[in-house]
Amino acid sequence: MSTPTKRVAFHTLGCKLNFSETATISRDFLRHGFEKVDYRDTADIYVLNTCSVTENADKEARKLIRQAKRRNPESAIAVIGCYAQLKPNDIAAIDGVDIVLGAGEKFNLLNYLDSIDLNGGAKVIQSEIDHVHTFTPSYSSGERTRSFLKIQDGCDYTCSFCTIPMARGESRSDTIDKTLQVAKEVAETDAREIVLTGVNIGDFGKGSDETFFDLIQQLEQLDGIDRIRISSIEPNLLTNEIIEFCASSQKFMPHFHIPLQSGSDKILSAMRRRYKRDLYEERVAKIKSIIPHACIGVDVIVGFPGETDDDFLDTYNFLNELDISYLHVFTYSERPNTDAVEMGEVVPKETRAERSKMLHILSDKKRRYFNDQFIGKDRPVLFETMKNGKIQGHTDNYIQVQVDGDTNLINTIHPVSLIKNQGSFIDGQL
């Protein structure tokens, strides 16, 4: 397959990490003379970067593959990402797929294009995940104001519900020097904010004498970037020194996202999480004691095998009493080859849905309460987009704000008076 001036379209499912990797692969295509178009347009090559955290992610991937083939029956379709590593043969069997690349091969997609045979069935190129040891730095560049910077990949934890170690392999990262070089590339773009992302970013530097704390101290000195956010960090890796550093930092935002998954010690143990709820409570209390305006987001899973009504109420009451700002609620879905699938006492799907609804309502209440505390106060806002005639952006502590203004404000930071709480966002005034 010859490559000059071909049209390529990308679509990303899943996490910020996937977005950073898709952007890096797409820049490689542009450097080789491809024209990048929207996934909804007609393209010669469609690249789908997949997620496999939930059952719905698998279904969504299948739907997108069929849609692309309808747009251009003559197109080549490449599937990469976590689903491609876990279920390559299942993807190869989907009508229209031409090439499936595993975790160790996805960054070499360009090199494999010539081997695509549109009439010869799908080609699978995939290494065993135990053999994937390289770290490929990545950052997203599609969003003008914000860039997701990949600083770590893989995970050495063995949570009983999770397929990510099987999809991404062992925990690995680059040196601080090399990570800073990539961060400087981001600083040369239009982005004003960097979001540090990975599978388990608190593990940065594992196997070396460098740590995540060392990295953030170096990133504080980065010129050309105003804001840095920590995307998500395990409670057992969020140390007092990290929290204290963020409290005094000029660049690191007062915003933490800390996975909990369950407020029941029994369920945390069955999940094989590396902490108990007491430690989680301590982390939240520490943050709030020195950064009272900090926003704290929480991941939680409902309907894990063996989760009784009492276990769920433990989680609900624990979250209700914690000084947190919002929840990301996940309904447990059975993933093949995980230990959780073999556990008894399956929670009925309707019960899972009821519990999810309860936590979504709690999340809305938490967000409204958090936002209420800042009404009548001023906070700096990075404006990101124009929507419904209003300019929207986020405060340092991650409150979504909208104001009257024009597009000249996009990608600038201004103090805004927070006036009216609308629940998920606040009306403000410049």
C-alpha cells in the first residue's frame, strides 16, 4: 500500500493515556505526508485506539469499525490499544478490520501499512504482554489549552477486577531528564496546562532511584506552562510530601483524583487494593487540612462480587461523610481472565444499576456543595471553549465556569467572580 497524501482518521476510546498516545501516533502520520481528517469523514485509513476497561468499550469499538467501513468500503482499518492486546483474534474476526496491533507494536503502525492486504483478511501483529518492556513517551496536542502528558505506562498491581496489566504490561517510565524533554516540547505548543497521565503514575521511576516526587519538583521549574494537574494517583502512593509540595506549588493545581473503589474494607480486600479505608480517610483529611479549597475526585465501583447491601451502605456512608468534590461511578462488569469473575455471590445487574444511581445522585450533591463554597469569591479560570454563546473554562480547583465574553479569551487565564451555582457549573463574571 503506497502512502503519499492519503487521508487518515483517528478515534480514541477510553482514558487520557489513550488520547496522548493517539495524538503521538497521528503526528507521526502527519510527518510522513498524510492528511488527517475527522473520523466521521471519508478516509483511506481509519485508526481506532481501543479501551477494554468495561464491556461497553468493547461494544463501542465494534460499532465504530462498522461505521468506518460504511463510510469508505475501500478503506483500511487498523485497531490498536488495550482491546487489541487482549482480544486480537476477536477483533480480527470483525468484518472490515485489516490489521490489529498489540501494545508493543502500536507505535510502529506506519511501518506495518505496506503489509496490509485489503483482500487477504485481517493481519494480527501482537507480542506476549510479558515481552513488552519499552516506554514510548506521548502527549496530546488536539486540545489547544490542555495537553495530556504520558509519564508512565503499565501496572504491577494485581487488582482482582482489572485487565490493564494484561493489556499494558509491567509498570515502566522514562528518566526524569527524558520526561522533561517531552514536557518542554509541550511547552512549545499553545497548551497552557499539562495533565500528568499514566496507568499508575505514582509508580513513576520504579526500578530506578528516581521517584514521582522527584519528577514533580523538576516539572515545577518548567517554563511556558502555567498549570499542571495530577490526573489520578493511588492513595497508597499519594504521600504527605507530595500533598505538601502541591500546597506550596505555583504550577500544580489544588486538584486531586484518588481512586477509592469501595468504602468497605471487606470489598477492598477482595479487590486486592493496597490500602484500607482508614488510609484513604487520612489522605483526604491531610489534603483538606492544608489546601481547604482543593477539589478531590473519587473513583468508585458498585456491584463487585460479594458486595452486600451492608457493604454498599458502608461505601455510601463513607463517601457521604468524606469532604470530597465529585465521584466517577463505575458499575462492575465481568472481564474475562480476571480473578473477580471466579468469585461467587454475583450482584444482580438491576441492583448494580440502583447502587450506581444512588452514587450519581450523591456525586451531584457533593459537586453542588463544593461549588457553593466559592460563590461570591474570585478564582483564576483558564478559558477553553465557546459553547451556547458563553466562554467556558475551569478554575484552578477544577470548577467549571461560564462567562459572557468572546473567543479572544480562549487559552487565557483571568480572575473570575463566581456568582451563581448551576450545579455542574458556575455562572461567573470577569
